[in-house]
Amino acid sequence: MSDDLPLTPDDVADIVAILDGSGYDRIDISTKRMRVRIVRDRAGWTQEWDLAADDAVVAAPDASDAEAALPEGLSAVRAPLPGTFYRAPQPGAPPFVAIGDRIGPDSVVGIVETMKLMNPVHAGLAGTIVAVAVADAAMVARGAVLLHVRPDAA
């Protein structure tokens, strides 16, 4: 998985160690190839990645990919970055969302763990969850379909 990103897990661990030893709660690193924001809140550290458009990781899923084909009238919540998808905030806890739940654009629907950092997955749309496309603790690629959602009528 770390081959997909411009920093290694050790690089991110070093950054987090530096932040742990400082009074800072966030760092924003930008290069020509990527931008990573690492933020500490009461739940721990999270990260957010933006990769350059010519980076292979940024490529949209292939339209012929089976996961890209959604039933008519449905939209997808996709993985914002590669990693391990978790449906609940911790083992044994209830999932963030379930089939039939109504969600809004800011609803947290899961977590993607990348390089030992937990990244919340926001729905990005309003609607009702009709299917969960990925098993809990499954590895996902950036752009992988996580949930099928019936969007609210405009």
C-alpha cells in the first residue's frame, strides 16, 4: 500500500513523532507531487492527502471496473485514499452507518486507515444508504466504491 503514496509509513511516523514532541496540532506539507495535512484532535491523528493529477494513484477507477457500475439512480461514496476501510470507530462498536440510514454530506460513514493514521470518510452527499459495497477491515484503493446511496430528490 505504501508504494502508492509519496511518503513511506516510516516518514509519516517520523512526522507524527515530531508533532507529538511539540506544541503543534497540525502540519501541512506540500510538494510538486503531493500535499499531506496531518491534524491532531481529541481522537488522535488524522491525515488528508491530495496527490498531483499525473500521479497514478489519482487516476479515476476504470469505467469497466465492476465496482464502477452502480444500479440506476444510485450514487457512490468512494474511498478518499488507499488503505483499510473500517465501518466502526473501534472493534466491537456499532458501525457509523447501516443500510437504511439517512446521511448528509458531512456524515462520517467510515474510516480509512492509511500509514497508521485514521482518516474519516465523509458521505459528500445527502440520501439513504442502500448497500455497503466493502467488508469491514477490507483493503481499498483510492476511489473504490464503499457505499451505494439513493440521493435525496432535489
